[in-house]
Amino acid sequence: MTREAPPTRLARFRAALAASPALWWALLYFFCLLCGYYVLRPVRDAMGASSDPAAVFPRWLLALAEGQGVALGAYTLQVLFTATFVAMLLLQPVYGALVARFPRRVFLPVVYLFFIACLAGFWWAFHAAVPGRGGAFFVFIAVFNLFAVTVFWSFMADVFDNEHAKQVYGYIGAGGTLGALAGPAVTRMLVERVGVANLLLVSGGFLLVCLLCIVRLRRWAILRERAHHEASGERAMGGSVWAGLRLVWQDPLLRALAMLMFFGVGVGTLLYNEQAAIVRRFYPTAEAATRYYSTLDWAVNGLTILVQLLLTRWLLRRYGVAPLLLLPALAILAGFALLSASPLPLLVALVQVVTRASEFSLAKPARETLYTRMDRERRYKAKSVIDTAIYRGGDFSFVWLHKLLAGFGSSVVFLAGLAIAAGMTFGAWRVIREQRRLPDNAA
């Protein structure tokens, strides 16, 4: 008697698609969302690395800084990250009010329609060569990325329960990574043919497909809520617009997730700033810098999809979230130890690739499965605070820390990054300990 061969990964994927029609739409949704974002990300990064302040800041701000004896070009990233943090703080209560006062079928499309309208406005600003468009676009893309992605994962926690999430989140993440691979490819292919401005319209087209996916996935969210006797997302959630901040302050698990996010952003920000210095030195034009960043994104997303397909689902189902949170933290600790000893440009790029790939392929799916075991107020309000305000608060804090340390050389920067990576590892351990108290599914 011969035993049947175990199913291949492709066979398991096909079985998951056959068992869950919602997975089709979730895959398409995340593919289009990240493809649309990664069409624009190289443009944003090229703006942040620009050596021409006039291409980034409006004339009045340059004149104001010059009047105070400040060369604004020396503080480009610091000013942009600070502006992004302020924008996040201002938008957080607006998002909280939207979530509290309107049902899911209203506030989800409104978020994406707002971003599409903004892209149309920036398309005009780039064509009209409006002064300051570069800085405004940098801030917008940073806001767009965090809000659009956090809304996606909050919605997925409505559609899939904890057990289902362990089965399909790896596949959904891989679908997003394919979109993240396709986006830079589209940018590299089109940027010199159609120009930077028209790439914004391409991204807007992908967001329109996301709207269609939201409409189609709504019925599965309703079915899941009925099956688990959860509060329906078809009714307004209610509560305070500041409830997310209160929950993060009071809940030990949410505090641990906020700590993990804050220090995780710190290591990424230090790497990003060192990378920008390399780009300013070797890629002086906007087109060359855009091509460089799109190549880096290709490397990140290529490694990400390999890990997602080969490791993420297996680790999550067999061992839970612990290895998915600890492995990236330990890899980053090792990378910063190497960089503090030898901060070579190629090694900076390699550690950047490993850091971002491990975040996307391991740490993020682990964090997102935790929200399937929480109530809707934590899923939408508290998660939004962590993924937007805490995230950009980390950017704001560490971009200025980098400016303070950069004068002492890259080795000192990465030595400080080693301490920050240790804080990230401690945050991961706290999350692993606190998440054991969660029920298997949301109450």
C-alpha cells in the first residue's frame, strides 16, 4: 500500500482559492493597492533625496528659512518627516470620526475616493510645475500608504476569522508583494516615456479597482460577523473619536504593539536616511534616483514573496506569531552590528532589503492576525492609531536623531541603531507574551 504524496504548495493554494471565493477578491484588492502605491513610491523617494530645495519646498518657505539664516536643503528629510507627522496627528481624529459615525459601506469607499481625488490634484500640480509640489507629494504618499493599508487589513479582519487568517494571510501578503513587484516595473517602464505626472493617473486606476473589491468583499464580512455573533459593521461603530488613543494607552497588548511599531520604524528611518545620502551622492537627477529606488523595491519585494510562499504560512500555522516577530528583530540586530563595524554603501542597501522584506513577509502578517481576535473598535480605531500616529511619531523622532548623529559618521549612527533594534526585539517579546491572553476569535 503506497501513501499519497503530500500536496504541493500550488495545490494547497488552488484548494484555498476553491474553498474561499473571498480570497480571490482579497488577492486582487491587495495586489492593486500595493501596485498603485509602488508606482508612486520611487517618485516620493526621489523627491526626498533631491538636492534641489526649489523642487521640494514652496518659495515662501525657502525665503522664510533664508531670512532666518537656515539652509532648508540641509534639512529636507527632517522637514518632510515632521510635516508628515503633523498631518497624521491632524487626520487621526478625522478618521476616528468617520469610523465612529458611518457604517463600513460608507467610510471605506470614502477613504479611497479621497486619495483618488488627491492624485488627480497632484497630476495637475506636476503638469503646472506648482512650486512646493515635491514636498506636498512626499507627505501625501506617506499618509496614503499608512491609511490605505491599515484600512485594508482592518477590513480583512472583518472578512476572515483567526483560523481562516492563518490559512490565507500568507497568500494575501504574496498577492500584495506581486503588486509591489509590478509597481516599480511599471515605473521603470513608463517614467521616461510618459513623465512623472502621468504615473499618478496610472496609480489612480489601480485604486478604482480597489473600490470594486471592497464592494464585492462586503457580503463575506457580513457572513463572518453573523457566524461569530459579532457587532455588525453595517451599522456605525459609535464611540469617541479619541477611543483609539485611549485603548492603546490602557491595553497592555496594544501598548506592546505600539512599542514594537515605534522602534521598528526607528531602524527603518535610520537606514532610509543613510540611503538618501548615498542617492544624493551617486544619482543626482530625479529620473536616475527614481530608477534606483524602483530597483531597490524590486529586490525587497522579490525576497518578500520568496519568504511568503516558502515560510510565512507554515510558520504561522505551526508555531503561531512568535517566530514571525522574533526572526526579523534578530536579523535587524545582526545587520546593524555589521553596519556599525563597516558601513559600506552596498551593505547599507543589503540590510535595507532584509529589513523591509522581513517586515513585509513575517512581522506584518503576524501582527495583522492578532487583530482578527480583537473587537471592531480595537481593529479599526486602535489599529489606526498604531499604524499611523505611532508610526509617523517614530519617523519624526528618529529622523531628527539621525540628523544629530550624522555629524559623527555612519558608524555612530548604526551603533545607535543597534540600541533601537534591541528596543524592537523587546517590543516583539512583549507582544508574544501579551497576545496569549486573547481569545481564538473576536468576541
